[in-house]
Amino acid sequence: MKNLKILFLSISLLFIVLSLEAQYFSLPDSIFDDMIGGKYVLDSTYSYEWSVLNHGWMNTDRLFITERDKYGNQKRSKIIKWDEENSKWDDWKRNEQAYYDSLHSHFFIAFIYDLKAGDWKMSDSIFYNRKGKPEFSWFKVWDPDKYRFSRGKRVKFQYTSADLVSKEEIDIFDTISDNWKANQVVSYQYNEDRLLEVQQVKVWKDSGFWRDSLKITYSYNNQLQNISILQEKFNDNDFWENEQLTNKEFDENGNQYEVYKYRWNTTLQQWDNWNRYFYNYESNSLLIETVQQYWENDFQKWINLNKTIYEYNSLLQKTSVLQQFWDAFGNFWLNTSNYTYSYDDAGNRTGFLFRFWDEEYSEWLNIYKDANWWSFFDPSSISEFQINKVIVFPNPATSDINIAINHPFQDCYLTIYANDGQIVYSEIIKNSQVRIDISQFPKGVYILRLVIDRETTTGKIMVY
């Protein structure tokens, strides 16, 4: 029974993620983790679910990129879905995108196909300013059984002069009135280092006024690392009351290695232990293991809850995520699920597989997988660096290049591709300035790609 409960939770979490991802059609090169941009572009993705009845994979949907601009950015794509009952492929989703230039998005629009009405209905849209920041976005969730939108969310963004989001006005879709209703206003305040300091939420009351709801305060150390998060709620007595507290510890390499979470005890007016997390890294600062424990108040001690183990290839790309659950009765870690990722020689992610562990038969059960196909495009179509937040000098160069990132960041991954598309260098960047030895690189044009806090910057460097 315990095994079945874990299976249900694992599959539920997976398909919640997949359904949200499918409904909210994401931006180019952000649909999948660990995928590279540069000279290779995604052409199509096939998704499969394991059929227990047929003991084989069933192709459930197919994504096709149908049009690109001269830089390789996606302009149009389409997803078709398999109708098993009628043994045919049906239109399901499509999107359209446009760009100001080679790097900055202008707008993104997605549609869902209404099988009953036989036409397309707009389900998502995002509009960006010239700096690539979203100004206005909305989405609606389609109910395939009722052939209507069941819920939705709309957000209007405001920014500071430093291009940091300062305010979000959030509406929700009301299915009764078939219109948008005010829901929340989220405001953001930053310190002199442009780091988020206070996040405050107000909610709209039906009686016609905005009421404080939630406040989150962030604290930092001298290394600008987020060491504390205090969450407060606005209670029924109209004053701010503690709710949750998170404290973090970092090692000498800047890696987060311990996190403690506490809940506020309103009766005793004190912080009570809740959860704690431990993080282990390889020598190159790659995360290889996380362990979560919870506080057992009856026994007054910490108890293991779950563990996640990460594996990588020689190019620092994630290849496996193993999740385990602590068996408190047997005092051992029990496998629950496994995510595996495969890549081609150029570093493109070609496959993803999700499996669940069957403890009774001691074997992995297939649940879901996808397969990706890529194609090659001329690197001459890739523009020079257009984001002044990153400076690469000298360029052209003969022996060394310097990379300067002119804004705070948490994570940064650097990859350099040769003219034939092969990865010749990769590194996790920890400092805002780094020097790279290129003296052994053959002369020619190379593609340099930086992923900074999940935002990608791509440009050309010349070695002579």
C-alpha cells in the first residue's frame, strides 16, 4: 500500500508539471532544461506514455517547430495529440512568436484547439518591452471535457529604472462572469546592491478594497548571499504576524549547504523546527545530493524524509535525478522515482525518461518519456553580444578572453562551441569576472553561450 501511495504521488506530480507546461507554452529554448542554443535548434519533440496493457510506449503528442527567423528563433510551432479512441491525430496547441532582434522577444501568443467548435482559441500571450522584460501576460486553462476555459491568470508588470520588477498587478479569470477579476498586487523593494529586500502582497476583497496579506523579507551577508527569508502574514487583528523563517548557510565556495525552516508557534510565541535540508557538491560545485529532514515533535528529533541524487556527464550536463524516500520502519532509503536525460555529441538533449521504482519486484517501471530532434543552422546568423550586462574582451583575441557580468547573479553556466558545433569548453561561473585561456583553440569563429539565472546570452568570439 505504501508503494502505491508513493507511485500515485510521483505520477501526480509529474503530470501536474507536464499539464502546466503543455498549457502554458513556454518561450524558445526554455521548454526543456539542459538544452543548448547556438548553432543547433530544436525541430520536434515526441512525447510517450507507457502502456501497461500493451507493454510498450504510446506516442501521445508531437511538437513541431514550423517556422524560424534568420537567427534560429522559433516563430511558429504546433502540437498534435493522439486520439486513441478514433485512432487519429488531432490538432491540440500552436503558438506564434516575434522578436525585436536576434535576442529580445517582442510577443508570444498560444492557441488551444476546440475540437467541439472546430476552431482555435487564444489561451496564452506575453508582450515584452524593448529590453526583453514582460510587460503584460495572461493564460487560461482549457477544460477538454467541458470545451471551455476553467480558470486563468493575468499579470501586468512595472519596473524600476534599473529594469527590476517593482510591481505585479494580478487578475484571475472568473468563469461565472467570463471576465477578469482583480486578485492580487505584488510589490518589490530592492537594496542598494539591486537584491530583492521586501516582497509584499495585497489581496482584493469583494467588499471593495485592497488588504495586506503577505510580506517576505530577504536578508544578505557581505558576500551578497541570501541567508534569511522571513515570511509574515497580515492576521485578522490587522497586524503583521510571523509565519515562516528560512535560514541558509554557505561554504567557502559560495555553495548553499544547509537550510533550516521554522514555523511560528502563535501559542508559545516562538519559532518551532519544521524542515531542514543538506546539500552536497562535487569539487567543481556541482550539486550531487540533497537530503530533507522533518522535525518530529513527539520524539524531539530530526527524521529523514527524502533524498535526491544528481549525476552529470563530462560536459556538466545533468544526466540523472534519483529520488528516494526514507523508510522509518526499515531505516533505509527507498527508491521512488528516476529522471534520466540523454544528449548527442554536440550537447543537445535528445531524450528524457521518467520511471517509478516498484519495490515489490525490485525493478523500474516506465511512466513517461520524450525524444527531441535537432538541426544545424549557420552560425553567421548569430549576432554579436547585444546585452550590455555582459562584456567580453578582447574580441578578437589570441591567448585569453575576459568575461565581465555587470549585475548580481546566483547561477551562471558558460559553454563555448567550435565552428562545427562541438563543445570545446564549459565551466560553472561563480565570480562576476573570469579569464579563460584560449591559446590552444585553433583560429576561427566560436560561439560563446552564457546561461545566467536561466536567461541565455549568445554571441561570437574570434580567435586569431
